[in-house]
Amino acid sequence: MDKSNKVKWGILGCGKIAHKFASDLSLSESGVLYACASRNGDQAREFGIKHKASTHFNNYLSLAECKEVDVIYIATPHSFHHEHALLCLANKKHVLCEKPMGLNEIQVLSMIAAATKNKVFLMEAVWTSFLPAIIQVKQMINEGEIGDIRHIKADFGFRTIFDAQSRLFNPNLAGGSLLDIGIYPLFISLILSGYPSYVQSIAHLAATGVDDECTILLQFSSGATASLYSTLTCDTDTICEIYGTKGKITIPTRFHEQDHFYLQLNGKDRVEIKSGKKGLGYYHEIEHTNACIQNNITESNIMTHSLSLQLVRLMDEIRKQCGLVYPSERLGH
């Protein structure tokens, strides 16, 4: 595709995940990085040079107002997603917002309303949705390959040293395990079994008041259950196991970004199924976003607004049960 016909991207926030995203954007056949922005001008300049952006900005408003930019990827900490998405949407920019899209349902609803008002694309960047392995697993389950799902077990954990000022533990940045990594086990259960009829959760809170461990038990209308766990206190296997009446599917370690999985039907040997992926895995959501924009589609048919709302409602309920409230929420945001 001619470069002039490619979707022109802006990246808002130049941290660790933005670098990974930009790396995969460079592989895109249909999109190109045009601009980046950071409140630290030197960081923006260095990021732009490294990833071959056409320009860079030392503030977010300039990026939102840049006429050349079609879509903006929001890569700032959780607590800023709502504010930064609304800024971009108000300037009629398409938005791919890093997960979680908002801290709570109220924020996500207002973001969807702003996208609808301005007739622009808005999607939560749960990149797992678009990985070939996850799409294939979902298809096999829908086709009854392992029978009726009876239980899903998924975890995501790593040990990190407590630092009250770090993004992971800072309540002002909406830190904690649930929003950062617990969202992945929760999401996989949601796309495979639907919204649960019963939710029970407990969390251990760090000294800063955010969760450093969260355990979740779900039950679905079918009677199936899910046990989910996220933690910042220990290294876990970070796998997903799906048990059905005819067999089992295992997505191995770092299941949220895997390129293969295992199928074991009752009484048979385990078979490895390789699905592949391109780049680090962000490539697939990038191409989906580009296709939506090029076809004037304002809502993904995979990572829908409804799915984002279900996800945040679940996290709201879990946080309510665990007593997790972020400072900005106490101020009414």
C-alpha cells in the first residue's frame, strides 16, 4: 500500500508499552506512525527518532489537534486513559485506548458516548482478542470440539519489589494486579463463557491500598465455573486451562500473548496446535483497527463497546467486594 494511503497513527505517551506497540506498527501493511507525544519533550523526540515518526510533540493537545493524524493510541497510565481519550475524541480522532479503557463503568460509558457523538472509532486495546491462537481456541470451543465448558482456570502473576511510587503500586495511577494483569484471566473467561451469574472475589492489599493479589471465582448460567488469580507477589505459571466434557485446551505460559496451544481430547494424546503470530502480537489489533477506519466502521465487531462495558462492570464488582477505591474516584471521577 502506498504510504499516502496508510492510516496515520499518533502515540500518546512514550513509555514501555508504547515502544512495543510502535515496533509492531512498523510491520503494518496498512498503517504508519506519524507522530508521538510526551509531556517530556526529550522523551518524545527520542521516541520519534527511534521509531521514525514524522513529528513529535511535548504536549498531548498538539497531538490531538494534529490534522495529519487519523488515529491515536493511548499508552499512558490507567488513571489517565479517560481524560486523554476524551481529549482525542473531542478533536475527532479515532482512538485505540490501552486497557483498561477506563477505571470504572461511568468513565467507559462517557468515552463511548463521546465517540458516538463525534462519529469516530473507539476500541479498548485488549490485544489478546486478536491473536490467532485465541481466535482459534474460541472457534474450536464454539464448534464443540471439547464439548461443554465446565471450568476455566487462568492466572497471571510475577514477583516485583514493592515500591510505593511505582506505577504498579501507586493508587494515584490506579495500580494493583487486577487492572494491570488480572484483566487478562478475567477477559478470557468472559469471551469463552459470557458474563457470569455469580462473582466472588478476595484481595490482599499492599501498603498503598492497591491489590497485590486478587482471587476471583465465577459461575455462569450454564453451571460452569472459573477460578482466576492475579498477583504481584510471586511468579505464577500464567497459563489458561479450559476443561470441557470431551477434553481440555491448555494455552501455555503467558497465555495472553501465545502463538500455540494444546488440545487433549478424552482418552487421547495431547496435540500441539500452532497458530502463529506476527511481531510481538500487537500487529493483529493494529491491522484490525486500520481496517475499521478505512471502511468507516466506528465499532469493532470483535472488541465491541459492549464487551468493554462487561469487562469494566466485572472489575467494578470485584473492586467493590475487595474494597478497592482509587483516589480519583473519591473525587467523583
